[in-house]
Amino acid sequence: MRVLVAFDKFKGSIGAAQACDVAAGVVSGLGWEADRCPLTDGGEGFAAILTRAAGGRESSHTVAGPRGEPVRASIGIVPADAIRAGARARLAAAVPGSRVGVVEMAAASGLALLAPQLRDPFLASSRGTGELIRAAAQAGVQSVLLGVGGSATHDLGLGALGALGLSFADGSGRPIPRITPADFARLGRIEGRIEGPLPPIAIACDVDNPLLGPNGAAAVYGGQKGLAPADLPELERQTASVAAMLCRHFGRPADLASHPGAGAAGGIAFGLMAAAGAVLIPGFELVASWLDIERRLAGADLVVTGEGRFDDTSLRGKGPGAVARLGLSLGKEVHVFAGRIALSRGIPGLFVHEITPAGTAAAEAFPGAPEFLERAVRLALSRA
């Protein structure tokens, strides 16, 4: 029996690789063969998962965290010819090059780096992400692949652009050394250009949110980053003003803010498109090709997947939902494990398992997730 074990992270609890390890241990204990395939949506684990899958090299750097604190974060350096052909073709169509730098925004500017009481998009900066991009450029890559899931920021990427050479000043010309949305109201001008050679940047992105409006970055994602509802109108106004300033500075059309995906990760997609000509590419399609998921599904007798919460949105094209749908289309038995299952209807052939025991408080559910997952997988597969 060959089992494809393909988990994404259980947000706030266990990473994709650890979840795969837990389930694979159960599979091996049953005498079956486990094919471990950690998944990533561009957030936590993006750089490590893709780099290791291609046999690339990781390097660690100290960069600025979302509130300016030093954090250690890694980038991946991957020879393009080590990437599977389908993924290489998708990537090369956007940003060709013989060596790819894989950068993960969550490692430097991620929400998970902040305790809940410190989450505030007005005070969070993407500077560390820019420092990682610069580190990749200095390592001699010919292109950068940036995963932008799980960000703590809403600074339109100005922090990252500051690390790449731009500077910012208030109306009196006084420098704003660490710009965040708390400074947007006093921002008087943007100065400079990106310094030194910077390879082309592809942003792996599966959201289509524009920067502004009811479906924009602040309206949709601000709350999970600590934005109080009463502060949304002001942040939206300031975002629009700064976006227009950035477009004028780089001679970009004002409607760039309306581009699908411009609102990704607090607008860093918009900022990098405006300043560096970054391009957006479908994230899960690239990851699925990179990890050779379709071939591995075809070779599996049974599929085990899951994430922290599995609901109707999980079935709309990426991550464990995409793995589950493709597995079912190939006639495979598919089991989904999640901390919380919230599907509005059953899916024929799909076995879903909520791993958290009824009545378990959140304070117990997060640290107990590895044990709960192991128990649930063991019970389900012993009946398979």
C-alpha cells in the first residue's frame, strides 16, 4: 500500500513538514509506504519546501522582523535545471534564469512572528522581506520567486522597497527611516530607485484581491492582522494616497492598484509591481508542478491530506482541497484531517476527520495538535 501524505500547515500549531512526519509515522507503522509531500500556499514553509524538493541550498540571514526586531530567516538557492520541467516552464515564462532565489515573506514579515497583542498593521513593516530579496540578489540568482502568504503587514511593500534602495521623507523633508502605515499621513515624498542589480521577481499568488475597495487588502485581510474595524476607513484613504504617490514616482498607471492580486500580502504585490516590475503567477499551480503532485497522486493507493481548517473555501482550487479533488478524480481513496471541518455538504468518496476532540479549548487544541493528528490518522487508517 502506497500512501501519499500531503499536508499543509495547521496554522498556529504545526507546520506542513511536521504534520507529514506525524502521519507518515502512522503509515509506516502499519507496514505501508509513505510518500511525504509537504504542501505550501506561499506562507510558512514555502522556501524550505520548494528548495528541498529541488535539492537546492538554503542560507540563513538576520533581517528585520515585522516590528523591527531581528529574526533569522532562510532563502533558497535552486538551479533552474533541478526544478521539474512543468514548474520550470511556468517560472521561466515569467522570470527566466539559471538560478532561482526562493524567498518566503512569512519568514521575515509574517503574522506568526508576532504575539496576538502585537499584531497591528499600522506598525508592521515588510523591510525584512526586502532584505531577503537583496540577499538572494547578492547570492547571484537570475530570478527571485517570492511567496507572500501569511504576512503581518499592510505597508504596500514600502518597507521592502526601503531595503532595496528607496527612501521616504515627510512634508518638511525629514527622513522617515522605518516607514509603516502609521507614517502614511505624513509621507511627503518618495525618493530614489532600486539600487544595484536586482533580478526579476515573480510573486506566487493565489488571491485576486485588488489593493483598494470592499474586496481590497485592508477590507478583507486587515482584521486578521489586528486592524480595528473603526480604523478601516482611515487606512483605506491613506493606502489610496500612498499608492497614487508610488505610481507617480515610477510612472506607472494609476489603475495598477486595481490589478487582480495587487492587494496580496498587504499590497507588497502592488509595491513590487510598481517599483520593480514584478509579475504575479498562480501559486498553487506552480507548487503542484514543482512537487510533481499529479504523478505522485497517480502512483498512490490512498491519499492523506489536511490543514488547520478545512471548509468550502478549501475546495476552490489550492492546497489540500486541490489534492483531495484531484485524488478523487483519479479514483483514489482520500482522507482529510483538520483541526476543524466546516463543509456545507459532503463530497462523495471524501472521508473527513476533525482531529480536535469535542469540547477542547483553543489553549489545549494548538499544542495538542500533533497528538490529536496521530490519533485520528491511526484510527482512520486502521479501518481503511
